[in-house]
Amino acid sequence: MTDEQVGGSTQPSRLTLYGLAMVGGIGMTLMILGASIGVIYGAALDAEATHSLGLSIVIGLLLLILAIGFWLGWVRAWRLADGLRC
């Protein structure tokens, strides 16, 4: 995962961006699946299953936050926006 030089500025490679998007997407998928299973089967779930669903939602949230954090740190969109101003 190397950076690419584009117009005098360093940009992250597409593979890096795709990887971060996949990590964020997996996190969102885990959160949505955990919440939807909890809503559908609600009262029929025992304590262990409820704990597992809650854990999957928390892990999904952490993956999403991790992907967003790495994206912000790697791309630094606020620096790119400064260069576009006239």
C-alpha cells in the first residue's frame, strides 16, 4: 500500500482506499445484522445470544470508527480542500 504522486501532492493508493472502505463496510454490515436479528427475534433470545448480538454491534462500530479514523489520517481531506481554494 504505497502512496501515489498526483499533481505534486501525495495521494493514497486506490488499494488502500478500497481496503479502508471494505473494513468500514464490514463494520456497518455487522451493526445492521446484529440490530436486525435483535429486532426480529427480540424476546425469544436468551441472555447469551443477546450478549453476542450486542458484541457484534460494538465490534462493527469499532471497525467503522477505525476505518474512518485511518481514512482521515491517511487522506487528510482538509489539506486537499485548502489546495483547491482560489
